[in-house]
Amino acid sequence: MGCGTTQSRAGPVDVMPTWTLDQIAGLAFGVLMVVCYFGAQQVDVAVAKQQRRQLGLCEECGGLYNAESCLQDKCPMKAKASR
């Protein structure tokens, strides 16, 4: 070969770089934040239903509708209105 040849020091393109601990921690925190974001609505609905149940209100409408217009079968407002 000629005397002007140089060797490439770049590695293969398909090799994944190593992850550092702070990158892994940041990724885990990001995943946790996304899970909390999407899970917050289910937690809110469960807490609201529990509070309405303790107050004796309809779990779905919260007593906003008249007992006659509430579409829920187990609405406690209907039982109170029929007494």
C-alpha cells in the first residue's frame, strides 16, 4: 500500500453508546411523570365517587340532576325521592 494511507479511528455506526447513571435516572423520572399524568384522572374519579358515596349522593352525577332525571339505576337520590 502507499505511504499516505491513514486508518479510520471511528467505530461502527450501529454500536449503542453506553448510558450514564444520570441519563437512566432522568429517563426513569420521565416515565414516572408520564404515568402520574395519565393515572391522575383515574385517582380523581375514584376519590370523587368515594366522597359522593359518603355524602349519600349519586356517584355519577353528584346530585346535580333531579331524582327523576338521573340515569343511574342505583342512584340514592331516587330512593330518597320515593319515600
